[in-house]
Amino acid sequence: MPKISNKQIVEIFYEISQILEAREVAFKPRAYARAGQAIESLGQEVADIYREGGEAALDAIPGVGKGLIEKLVELISTSKLKYLMDLKKKFPVDIVELTAIEGVGPKMVRDLYKYLKIKNLKDLERAARARKIAGLPGFQEKTEQNILAGIEFLKKGMGRVCLGFYLDLAEHIRDELRKTPGTTRVELAGSIRRGKETIKDFDLVACSSNPRALLEKFYSLPEVARVLERGKNRAFVRLKDKIDADLIVVPEHCFGSAILHFTGSKFHNVRLRKMAQERGWTLNEYGLAKGKKILASKTEREIYKKLGLDWIEPELREDAGEIEAAMARKLPKLMPMGSVRGDLQIQSDWSDGANSIEQMARAAKGMGFKYIAITDHTKTLAMANGLDERRLAKQGKEIDRLNRKIKNFKILKSAEINILKDGKLDIENSALRKLDIVSVAVHSHFNQDEKAMTGRIIKAMRNPYVNILFHPTGRIINRRPEYKVNIDEIIKAAKKYNVALELDCFPDRMDLKDTNVRKAIEAGVKIVIDTDAHQVGHLKYIPLGEATARRGWAQKLDVLNTLPAQKLMAYFSKKKHRRG
DNA sequence: GCCGTTTTCGGCCCGACTGTTTTCAGTCG
């Protein structure tokens, strides 16, 4: 039976939420959105929850009650939902696609359908280009132009972009703003501060004795393409790099409440405001207040404290259990940023990397790392000039030579061994034995079904020499979906066979992703964080992986390459000795 | 449609800006 995934359920709930919003139904839209969000952050498939615990188990999902249990059961058993089909009969519009346009919401979609029978992005673009929108009740020239600009942006940017490709720009803009006279602080907030793998825009929170000068500086930055909003304390611009930036300037005394507000996530904020409300208070960007009296606003810490919570690290703020943990004083002690001591996936010019082993080693050493592992591709990846047993042995000698030459640094012998279609490895065990670390990965036959793919990877993990599974789900953000693999089974096998799972932190991989890191850690599986660097410029991505690991609630002990080189080698060689 | 130290009814997060307005709805973060 085709099983409905959480992702599909969430999409359906969000769609219902928006249709109901368009129909001006009260409160239900939020109920569906809330349940959708809760399901999104579940660590388990809803279909499995139902199979194991029945309706009572569904009831335990926050935001799911009598009515939604019924709908979930229908979705799980038929993969369809009559309620949504009925809604769509009356309102046959691709509302999710249309509301993805900036400035277009459910009400506007409703009116566009009412007047012009616009059902999708294509209809809307055609109508806007034909100038049919201006003149409709409630629509004028400006709205029509904004819709066209929004469509243009959507087509170019297609939503969220990878944090790693934009972080330098965001930090540059922050640093430029900091130079404005009168400015005492400028910080990045939003999903950048939360270390999310993708972002929609830059959120900046600033304090200045001269807000006007700071906003003017913001408008005049050479990176700005056009100004979208000019408020007294707030501005919104579109950058030439096709991403938006939002700046708010607040007085020093409410910097804490402002950065809390603009860091989000939205769902985390909703919970905090609700807690404030239960005490008869309000919480907004200007502070936690009782009537007109401010109770806390200067720092995030005092606001959390007043609400009875420990301060919560930004990476945890997703309403995924962190508030309950903060209430119970049981927040994890997250791995500090900067904990990773060495990069364990690096390609050199022996296969498809751009730089020599020595160049990579010296660059890593210059950045303060203590070791790297050289993980060139192996022979069946011919297009990447993969190494066979003979070249691997030769590379080992070269690494020995460099280790004698480069002081206070260790180059580890490793490889990115290719997992073949049937789960065998493409390098003989006799050669694997000579490596310091054996890492394996899938690079072909991405279209196998779940059973074949999962079985194939587990078979590779069973090889007694294997230490690390690289990029366990194979996804490339905005380009390639995960291959069909049962990650829960992979995690179980990782525990059983003592194989670490990689968090490949190249910006568009981020594989394992945050929620899977959390699952792995909860199962007692070790993680390694590395960049998959193919040139020295890629080594800088380690902090992105550290942030993602923190989003997965990782502590220092969960991440193997926070260990010094000696201890790391000892950890991996223990397995080697057991296998003889 | 959910939820409960306001507990089975009556609430449901908050403020700013834009565009269309002339007092406000829609959208966003």
C-alpha cells in the first residue's frame, strides 16, 4: 500500500489552511497550519504512529484533536482527503503556488479568481501582462506592478536559497552598516542566526542614536537593487543578488526583545507570546510588558527568565521541544561553535579536487584545524578519476611524506569508497585495512526503490572496515531530492555496526539534515561534520555544519571530529583491531 | 478545529507598512 508521508500530509494541511483563509473561515486556518507545523517537526511518520498506537497516539500530536484525527486516518488509509477535494471543487485554484508570490495572500487569490478566474501562476502572469488587473475593485496600477515583480522574483530565485552561498554577503552588509556613525550594534537575526540550512532573506537588528542615518546608509549600499519599504525605524530592500534584506532599528533598551522577535522562528515566538498572555502580559519586539509597564526588554536572557525559562540557543528555537526543555531546566549543552578540529572529507587533485594534498593540508592548518582526512573517490567513479588499490597505496606513501614535512598537523589516510549497486564496495578489504578511516558513499543508481537502496547501504555498513557513511540521503538542495532510503533503518544499522553518519556541510548538501541529526543522536549514533571540500575555498563551510548539528541538539560528545587527532585515531582503530 | 491554573465554552499572537483608502484590510515577519 502506498504510504502517505508526513511531507504530503503537511502540504495538504497547509493548502486547506489557505483555502479556508481565503473563504474567511474563522480560526480553522490556524488550527490546520498549527497541526501541519507539529507534524512537520515530528521525528516519526504519522502513518507509523497510527499503525502502532491508533487514534490515541494521533491525539497526542499537539494541535491534533477529534476532527483532525478523522482526517489523518482517512489520509493514511486512502492517501486522499474528501474534505480537501470538496474545497477544491468550489475553489479550483493552486493557492499554494499563488500565495508564494510576495504580497499575494489568500484574500487576493480569492478576488483574482472571482473577477478573472485566475487559477495558477501562468494565468496570473498573463492577466498582469495584459493589464487586466489594475481597475478591478481594490486593485490599481501599483498592485499589478508588484504582482509582476513578485512573479519575476519568484521565477529567478525560486524561494529559499542555501545559507552557505549567501552568508558572506549577509555578514558584509552587517559590517558595512556597523560603520555608520551613531550605530552601536547591528546583528543578523532570523534564520541566519538560527543556522538554518536555507534562508529567504536577511534580517538585521540594529541600535543607533541616529536611525535615519543608518536607514539612509542601508538604502545607499551598492548591493541594493531597490527599496521596497521605507519606515521610520524599519526598511526592506531587494539586493542585486536576488535576495531581500530587512533592517529594523530599535533603542538600546529593547534590543533583547527586538532580536528575540526577529530571530524567530515564528512558531517559537507564538509559544512565548502565549506564555506571556497566560500571565496577563504581552510580548512584542518592544518588550515583555504588563499593560504599559515593561517587565523585560534589554536582553533575551531576562525575557526568558521572566517567563520561567532558561535562555534558549537560537538554533533550537523551532518549537520542537525546546520550550518544554527550558521549562524543566533540561536544555542540552550544545556543542560550542568552533569545536570541530579537523575536516574528514576532502578531495584532492588525485581525483576530482582542484588542489594538491599539501595545499589542502596547509590551508586547513592555516585556519586552525589540527587534521584532515584525504578522501578521494575510488575506481568505479571513473569520471572523477577515482583511485584503485595501487594508486591508494601510492597516495598513502605521499601522505606519509607530507606528515613528516608538515609539523603539528596530521593528514589521515582515507577515501570516499563507492558503494556499488549491490552494496559491495569497489575496493578490496586488504586495501581498506591500510587506511586510517574508511568512508563509504552512494554515487550511482539513485533511482532504486526504498528497499533496494536501504538494503544496499546497510550491506555496505556491515563491512567490518567501514567507519563512516557519507551524505546518507544523497539530496542536493534545490537540485536533487533524497534518494529513497529509510533513514530510520540506516540509523539503526549505524548503531548496530558502529558506523558514524556524516553531516556533509557543503551548503547545498547539508546531509544529514538537522532533524535527522537529532534522530541519529537520540539513537546513540556518532556524527562527523565535514565539508566535502573540492578546493581550499570550501574549507570555510565547517561552521555551517556545526550550526546544523546544534539544530539537531548535538553535544560535543556526539561529534567525533571534535576529538584531538590521537583520540580520533584511537576511536577508529579500536574497530580495526576487533576485526583483526 | 483545538484547548484548558479562564477546563467542555469561549477564547484563539502582535505590530508595522503598503495600497487602497478617507479609517482600513491584507500581508508579512
